[in-house]
Amino acid sequence: MAIQKITNEQEFAELFEKLADIEHQRWADWQKYCHSKGVITPTGDLLIGKEFVERWERQIATPYSELSEKEKESDREQVMRYWHLIVK
């Protein structure tokens, strides 16, 4: 695999914007998922079930190295969104 170095500020800025675009899509997908697990109240609040809050709080407090393989795989899937830009 050939390694291509970024050689100027324009290439760096373009890569940065591509990564920011991917990050926005990742965030939007996560928000869509969270909203699908909740209920919007008449006042517009989003209520999320206790089981999701407990799971997500546990995951927040858990270092990556201590996550289950299934949870790690979910994180790896997110990295694959931009991995092609890094190895390029």
C-alpha cells in the first residue's frame, strides 16, 4: 500500500472538510437512531427509555478496551466511514 503524504495546506484543508462532513453524517445518523428510540412529548421534549439511558451511561463510562466485542464492532464500523481517507 502506497502512502501519500499531504504536501500543502490546500490538501490538508480538503481532507479536514471531508472528515468533518463524515463526522456530521455520523452524528446525524446517531441522532436519528436516538430519536427513533424515544417519544416526543406534546411540549416537544424527547423522552428516552430507562433501558437506553442505562446502557448509554454504562458505555460512556467504559473505556474502549473494556467494551464487549459487539460494542467494539459498532465503533469499528464508524471508523470505516473515513478509513479510506486515512489509508489513501
